[in-house]
Amino acid sequence: MPTARLAHVLVGRDSGVYKMAYREWGEPDNPKVLVCAHGLTRNGRDFEYLAQELARDFRVVAPDVVGRGESEWLRDPMGYQIPLYVQDMLVLIARLNVAEVAWMGTSMGGLIGMILAAMPGTPIRRLVLNDVGPLLAASALARIGEYLGKAPFMPTREAAEAYIRAVSAPFGPHDDAQWAFLTEVMLKPDKGGWRLNYDPAIAVPFQTGANGSDVNLWPLYENIRCPVLLTRGALSDLLSVETATAMSEHGPRATWVDFEGVGHAPTFLHADQIAVAAGFLRNA
């Protein structure tokens, strides 16, 4: 597998300046850049399998959004909000020193990409939205809120993997090696055991803003002009068939692909999932 290079870029909040980590695969001078942005509690290592396939064609860059992975935790948890993540990503793109990028985002990472792609003058030329759209189901947000920020202590890796398998069951079927990878990505050592590799305080703004209603971002989606691929778990509770259908008919008229037997969200550890994204991204 191509070796990842770990680097950091400085991002700002009212509470201070923080290091945001990112990994790169592929040739560092390749002008074709793909930024991969992870979901709410995960980190950039999620894209290692995809990067292995695409590093021949792209400089693949996967940030750890602040509060996750190798990035620093914020002093003020109210800084864990998507509009501020958007600003962080613009800083990252400036660091990469390219005029345009392709973007692939899972869940939260897709929302960040959707906002960026809707901006006038956006650097995003091609967009993959993985199991997320402009209408977020309140029931799915409530399910995520049930475990977000709990970050239990786990005495062994076996206990950690059992926990990841339970909370990540909607990811769909994976073999033992894939579950081991999905677990490894999320762990950090702690007092002789393991904890999840994110700041539990990311739950604070999530739960503060929860009001039991769907989240409607259709005006943003309608402003996107670049080609869009929408990938969806056929059993997703976050992205409904009705919303996916509307996304294929309005705004940028996304190309829509469902993955059977998967909920929220496809992990892109499977060859068929990787092939769908790779085909779209290479067709630039």
C-alpha cells in the first residue's frame, strides 16, 4: 500500500490556534488533488483503502477534522461546528497550493463538501457525497446522538472491536480484517486500555443544536454546479430514497448509486464501492 505522509496545518478559533492533521498519498507534486473528509466521529484513516486505489491518479489528502485522530482538541467545544470546519478546509486547500480539488465526503465530510461546492468561486470541481444530502432525517440524528460523546473506556482490543461492531452495525457486512481495521482507526491507548480517538466534547454543539426536526439544506444543494456522485447505503436511515431521488432530479442532478445491505454509511473498504467512486473521480 502507498505510504501515507502525515502533516499538519494551523487553523484558528476564538479560543486559539490548533494543529489540524492530514495524510497524503501519491505524488506530492501531482496537480490532481482529491480531498477525502470523514464522518462525525471518525478520522482520515478511513480512506486508506480508497487511497491505495487512487494514489496512482491523484494526490489523495485526508484531514483529521479538529478534535479527531491526530488533530488537536479545541478548548471551547462550541468550535466543533460545520461552518468552522468549512473554514478549516479552505485553509487546508490553500496549503495544498492548487486551484481546484475533487472532494469526497462521508456524512459530515459530505456536508462540508456540499457547503464548499455551493460557494461562489468554489475550488471543488467534482463532488462525491457519501450517504448524505440536503435533508437529514431527525431520527438518524437522534440515533447518532445516543452514542456520540460517550467514548467508553475499553480494557482490551477485543472489547473495543465489539463496541465498534455494535455502534457501526449500519456499515453493513465486513470481514474480520475489515472490522479490525475500522476498530484500529478509532482507538488510542489510555491507562492500560483503549478509548475512542476523538474528543467527547464534539457532542456539545451537536446536542445543543438538536431540536428533533429534520435539517433542510436544499438551497445549498441547488447552488452546486459541479458534477456530483451520490453514494448511499440502501438501508440508510439518514438519507431517504425520496431525498436521493430528488437529488438526482434537481440542482446538479447527482448520479446516484445504492449499495445493497448497507445502512449509514458505506465504508469504501469493499472493491465494488471503491470502483464506483474511482470511476466517477477519474472521469474528469
